[in-house]
Amino acid sequence: MTITAPDRTDATPSAAAPSPLALPSGVKPTPARVLPDRTRALGVYLFMVADFMVLAAIVAAYFAVKDGSSAWPPVDVGVGTYIPFVVTITLIMASAAAQWAVRAMRANDQRNVGIALVFAAFLGLATANVEWAAFDKAGFGVADHAYGTFYFLLIGFHMVHLVAAVGLILLLAGRSFAGHFSADHHDPLRSGLLYFQYTNAVWFTVFTVVFVLSRVHG
């Protein structure tokens, strides 16, 4: 009797065929999308425009109340010019320091950029300190009369923006000392300094409205 071996073809599963090796295609993976520097600068411009509209609304309300008052400021209010002029001169020096940083960056001088930014931040903090002293020496409160309300509101508006700008300047100074900027790549620095200069424009608006164009009593 002849014994034939069973056909094992269907008894055991066949081993899976090895997959072919995937060779590199030469196409680089797409990097994570980074916000372009120009887009960031546009965001700063849009913020400043919107913020200045808020300031314009406050100034318009100031003049509306002023024109309807018989005496502006009130008779018992005496606002000197010493503190406003100290603030103005200090901010002019801070603005010059910011411009020094821009010129140093164009020359690719990272060290002078950092020094100029620290100097600008110091002058900004000194200005905020003088403005706080102006509140303390005003002799009236925010709720005493309409002039006091606008006095504190407008100067406080600038002070808040100035403190924020000083924080931004210090951050940029740290990045400058770390070598994050160059003569060809410094758009974040330029945008930050643009905002710092904007805060100076806010002060000159406040100075003109509160101290120059205010009618002395009735």
C-alpha cells in the first residue's frame, strides 16, 4: 500500500512577503508654520491704531466736558509745569536711546544695542516714577471733580502703556545680548521700539491736552 504525504500547502499560512524598502524621496518635510516678521509688525501697527482711537475718544470727552465748564481747571486746583516738563525731557532722552539702538543694530553692533535698550528702559522707569509722584502731589483725587478724573485717566493711560513698553524693551535687550538679532534680521526689535516710540507720542498728546490747551480757570 502506497502512503502519500498530505499536502501542507493549505495547512500552514505562508509567511508574509517582506515589504520593499522605502528609499528617501529627497523631499524635505514641511517645517512648522512660523508667523512672518512682517505679519507681526502689521499686528503692532493695527494695535497702535486701535489704541490711539481709544485715546482719541478720551480726549474728545475731555474737551466736551471742558467746554461745558465755567472754570477749567477748578479754581482751587493748581497744576504746575515742572513735573510735565521733567517727564517730557526724560522721554525725549529715552526716544534718543531707542534710536541709538536702531542705528547700532543696522551696524550689527549687538553690544551697543543691548546697552541702548537698557538705558531706554531705565529712562522709561524713571518717567513712570515721576508720573506717580505727580499723582501724589496733585492735591486732589480722581473723584473730586471732572478735571481730576481726566487728569488721572490720561496720565494713567500713558503710564500703563509705558510700563508695558519698558517690559518689552527689557525682553528685547536680553535677546540682543543673547545674539538673537542681526543687521539682516531685527524686525521684532524694530516693532518693539516702534511701540516704545508710540508711548512717547501718547505722552505728547496727553501733555498738550492736559497742560497746554487747558484753559486756566474761568
